[in-house]
Amino acid sequence: MTSQIAQPTPPANEKTTPETPQSPKHAYLKLIVHLKLYRQLSTLLLKTDTLLLRLSTILSNPAHTDALLCTLSYTLELLSALLSRMLARKLPSLTPTATTSPSTNQPNPKKAAGLHSPGWTKRAEEISKGSKALAALISDFRIFVRLWALIDIYTWARSLWHSPLPPPAQPPSSKCPPIPHHHQHQRQKEKLLQRIAWAQITACTAFQLLENGAYLSSKSVLTGQGWTGDSGKRREGRWWVWSSRFWFAHVVLEGVRLGTVYAYGGSSVLASALDSEVGVAGFDGDDDDEEGGGGGGEKEDKMEREERSRDEEREKELWWRDVISNLAYLPMTIHWSTETGFL
């Protein structure tokens, strides 16, 4: 009698269906998805690398660093002010209905406190406080590194003092030809710009002296009799306000300077046009007989015109950049020039 060995039976909950091999179409689609992800990742890494290199270039230059921090600080100030105003408008409209007990018609302190904690109001309040704190920290750093800005103002004044104006126009005589009109126009422009620059230097000097005094007083560095107690705090506040007013004066003068450059902007174009006409009129026709003489002169004139055109485009871009920067400064200078501010 032969013994039969029982074969093990698979569990009832396991499926024994064989795995179907992937079709070529499915493998192709999977490869396409992987390639797209690889391209996106490569693009992201390339953009990140470019951004980090630009930040490294900006942060390596003190002037560029200050411009970046200034933009970031004012953006955070504006964000904090807008969020604070939005919360101030929203919460009072919610308080009468949401903070009153229906049975007693009396204010419920638990519900009133709960309005500030849940949802977007709590998040907006956190962002507002954080933005304001970070903006204050950036502002404190920028004021500290401006403590020695009077040295830069001195070098600015020194260079302006040693920069001569164009010679004045002389009356025409038989020996010397009359000075072209565009040269007189250019002298008027330079003279006016120099006066504006001296006014800006005066405003910046007053601003820097007052800001340095107020900042050092706020850090308890100035401990004299006039800087302590309530009278010292009031004096510090006045110096902050007046420093901002002189800064506002500098911003206004910068607008006047940009307006002057715009008003006299045609002088440079007119001067270049007249210079080219004089060059053509004074060209000796006998030189055309020399080998390659005329062609070389025309080529040089064309290259000069192209270079002049590129310079004018760069001047326009610089002018518009200064205009936008000055308009961005204006609201903050007005805000800090008042006792209470408006933001």
C-alpha cells in the first residue's frame, strides 16, 4: 500500500495569477515621463545656480547689498502695513456678531479672543509681525553701516569742487569763430546740475548728522544731559523726524535733477548731430583721391554713430532706473517725515 503525500494548498486570500510583461508602449511612455522630469530638474538646478551666482555678485558689492536690503526692507514694511490695515478693517466688522452671547446679548471674551486665533486672521497677524520685525532688523543694519557715510559725502563734494564747468561763451570776433549754440546749452545744463548737486550734498550732510545722533542715542551711546530722560527721548524723536525731512529734500532734489536732465536731454543729441555735420563739412574732398581714403572715413563715421546710439540708449535706461528708484523712495520719506506717519 502506497502512502499518498498531501500537497500544500495555497492560502485562499492569495492570487496566483502570473504577472503580465509590460508592453512596449507602456515602457516608452514611462521613459518619456522620466526624460521630462530630468529636463525639469536640470532646468531648476540651472536657474538655481544662476540665481546664486547673481546673489553672490550682488552681495560682494556694498552698494549692491544696500540696494537689495533697501528693496527688501521697504517691501516688508509695505506688506506689514497692508496686512495690519486689512486686519483692522476685518476684525471690527466681525466682532459685533461673533463675540456676542445669544442668550444674554453680552460680549463673550472667549469668542472675541477666538477671532484672532483660527484661520487666516492668525496667519495674517503672524506674517505682519514677522515682516515688521525683519524690516526693523534690516533697517537697523543699514543705519549702522551708514554711520561713516559722511566720508562718502565728503568725497562727493570734493570731486564736485574739482570738476570745472565748460568755458563760457565768448563774443564772436574776426579771429575766432562763434561758439555753437549747443555748447552754450550744455554749459547751462552743467551749471544747473552743479547747483542741484551742491544742494543735495547739503541735504545729505544734515540728514546724516541727525540720523547718526538719533541712532547713537537710541543705542544709549550718547549719555549726555541732553540725551537722557524724557527730554532726551523727545530730542531723539525730533532728530529722527528732521533727518527724514532732509532725506525727503534730497529725494525732491533728485527729482529736479532728473527733470533737468530730461529737459536738456536734446542737447546731447543735437551736439552729436552738429558735430557730425561739422566733420562732413570740414572734410577735404581732395582726400578722396587717395586709395581707400573716402571709404575709411565713411566707415569710421558709421562706427561713431553706432557707438553714440548705444551710449544714448544706456543713458535712457539709467535715467528711467533712477526715476523708478526715486519714486519708490518718495512715499517712505513722506511717511517718516511726519510725527505720526501715514502707513
